[in-house]
Amino acid sequence: MAAAKGEESKKKLLKAAEKLFAEKGFQSTKVSEIVAHAGLTQAAFYLYFASKEEILQHLLSEFEQQLGNFGDAGKKAGDFYPGRVQPYVKDQFVQLFSFLGKNPSLTKIALHHGKHGDRIREKIVAQIAGNMKENQNKGIVKKEIDPQIASEAIVAVTERLIDRYLWNGEKTKEELGAQAAQIFLHGILNES
């Protein structure tokens, strides 16, 4: 019973920190505000986290681990028959938009928090670029595509689309996933 209550308190602290870091920024948020928002005491905070930096690292680590699965989605593209690659890519974009959209506060912290956001972004770009190079060798991706530039574009476009369309509800994850897949797989010109 005590362990369950402890886990619940920890979750409350994480949720409160996530919300406040996203709204006010990490530097402007105080531990006292986190515990007040969570309805707990400062003593409870220090049972689970040594510092504000530690709770931030915990949040970023969880996000990065989950996001890493999407960065490696390209590894599986070579396992599909040519006609199945496009639906797979679209599905991966939809799932990515779903993941990023279901938790806007954590996404904002992770992608917009200075050096941490840059490090996460660079890691994902490197994963995508590495997979893209492998897929070039398999003949799935065009040789004239620069994997680094394409990967940077995928990450930048995805980030902008969630910020501009998904979080305000103007577009659904399915609509954005279909458009992103269409743009990156076929470009914008009619093929003749």
C-alpha cells in the first residue's frame, strides 16, 4: 500500500514539473511551485528527487527513450515488399504525431529546452540519417538524397507541424501523418 502511494506521489510530482516547466520554463520554476501544484510537501519531493535538475533529467530520459523508437523506424523499411513501404512510413508518421501530440508539455520541454533539446534532436537526426543510408544501400531510398539533410528536414517539419496544427486541434494526427508521408515519399510535383 505504501509503495503504491509513493508511486502516486512521484507521478504527481512528475506531472506538476512537466506542466510548470512547459509553461514557465525550467529556470523560472521553483521546487516549491512543483510541490504546491502536486499538492505535496517539499519533503515528499526530496524523497524521490535530489534536485529540480534530476526531475528534469527523469522527464527527458523517458521522452528520449520513447522517441528513439520512432527514430529507428526506418530500419524496418527494408523488411517490407516495395508496395508496403509507403503504408508503413505513413503509419509511422501517424504514430509519431500521436506520441508527440498526446503529451504537449513534455514534448515542448524536450524539444525546446536548450542544450537538452538540441541533443535529443541531434540524436534522432543521426538515427534517421543512419537508417536512411542503410536504405540507400538496399535501393529503397534514392542515392541522390543527402541523408543528413533529409533527416534534418523530417525532424524540423514534424516539429513545426505539431506546433502549428496538432496542438491546437486544427489537423488530426492522421491528416498530418498522411501529408508528411506524401511530401517525404513523393515530393510536391506531379510525376509525369
